[in-house]
Amino acid sequence: MKTQIPYSFLDLAIIGQDKSTTATLQDVLKVAQKAEKVGFTRLWFAEHHNMPHIASSATAVLIGYVAGGTNTIRVGSGGIMLPNHASLVIAEQFGTLDALYPDRIDLGLGRAPGTDQATAMALRRNDMHAVNHFPQQIEELKRYFRGDDQAKVRAFPGEGAKVPMWILGSSTDSAYLAAELGLPYAFASHFAPEQIMQAANIYRKNFVASEHLDKPYFMPCVNAIVSDSLEESFRLATSFYQMFLGIIRNDRKPMQPPCDSMQGLWSEVEEYHVLQKTSLSFIGDKETVKQELQNFFTIVEPDEVMITTPIYHTDDRVKSIALFAEIMQSF
């Protein structure tokens, strides 16, 4: 097992019941400041649209807000859904962020819309074939960052910016692309655990060294809910399970407060599907989570691990990431 694995955080900016968007975003910064203090390497936000209980749709704006309220932690996108945007706009946005916060900005890129099909059409102005040009868009984005004084269209700010690019994915398609482009690869196993090993193996086997990276760099994202006791951890996790249950039922709600038990809230079939989609979740006290992580690291051999911690109360979430950092520092 690799030791001293860097650890990072994905914040989905989930709006809880009876909580405003303003309060949610203030809590995002509070969590980021704690993550920085306890040694997290980077903190990312995901682009989602038409979701009333997710506050990360203006991803670049949120990155700037959090980078401005922290000092050393890297802040970035996990990810920007590139087919939703003109590559020039993303180059300008992230070039501006890089100018404001040098050597602290990451640009994770995905091809999914991050929303439903109707909203995707609104974002992409009815060009639903944009997704087919994702690799070409990445190359276009690289050219804007690299700069060409003979080009008719150039990115200012953006040209010359040293913003690390990542490929994000939840399937083997993204693994092939990340390998071909020689870019670091982040895998969304926090909601799509089924193909993690296949994707990791494809990426490593097919990796081609590039100007960006000389060897594969694989970072899976998992769920982590840690507290002082097993009982309390499982109670906190009920908010997380209720959130996934709403996805399965297509009944989206704000994140719900934790409850004593999920019994009576889901059927046996629903329980099976929720636990299947969240199977890469580390829930428990420090000792339990450390042992489970050790097994996970031995099998997957990640270069870095990213966690998301969908806990209702901010103080509980802050405590959980602090305990997770203690676990990672103990390896």
C-alpha cells in the first residue's frame, strides 16, 4: 500500500432543509477553511444545473469565492462540463482565477451535461452533438492556454496560464481519454462505484506520457462520514441515504436532517439500490474507517483520494473531515 497519500475534498454545495443558498455558501467557505487547516490538498466543486437544492451551478464564481477566503489549498472544478461552454470562455474564466490565485487553481473537465436533457439543450443552444466534440474542445482549450500570437482569437486573461487540467469520469470511456491525453484522472466512485477497477486498469495500461504528466495519476472520489462512534456515524449517514433515495424515486428534496433509522423510509428494493450506488462509502469511527481505507488503498492503489462528506449539520461535517485527516495522517 502507498503511504502518505494526499487527500482532497469535493463539496457539492448541497442545500439543506430550512437553509438558504446564502447560508449554504457561507458554510461551504467554513468547511473549506477547515479542510485547509487539516491538510487537504485540494477542494473541488461540481457543475450542476436546474437542481434547486445544489448551489454550485456558477462553478467558476464559487471557486473564486472560496480561493479568496483561503490561503494555500488548491481550489478547482470537479468538474466543468465542457460541452456546456465555449472553450474560450472557460480559458478566460480560469485564466482570470489563475491570475488572482497563482498556482492554486485546478480545472477538472467532464463531458456529461450535469443536468437533464431539457436543461442541456438550453445550455448548449440545442447543439446536442457538442458532447461528441469533447476531445477536440480539450485541445482547443489547451491552445488558448498555450497561446499563439498569430491566432485571430486569443484568451485574455488565459494565455500563458498554468492551470492543471484533469479528466473526470464515471465510466471506462473517460479512462481511455485521460490515458490518451496523458492527463490526471479523477473517477466518480462516490456515486458510480461499479467500474472503478476496470477504469483504473484501462487508464494505467493505456497511459501515454505528455507535457502535463509523465506517469498515470489516479484519484477516486468516495464518500466518507466519520464521527466518534459507529452509532453516531450511521445516524449522520441517514441524511446521505435519504438524498440518494430521493434520486432513485425522482423526488428531489433539500438534504434532510438525520434520523435514528432508515427503517420504514425505504423498501428492501430501494435499500438495495441505494447501498449499491453508495458502496464506496466509508462510514464509522476512526478505527473502522482506517481499516476499510487501508483495504481500499491496497486494492485500488490510488495516487490521491478525494472524499465527499454529505452530512446535514455543518459542525458535524467539519468534525468529520478533521477526523478523516487524522486517519490519513496516521498511515
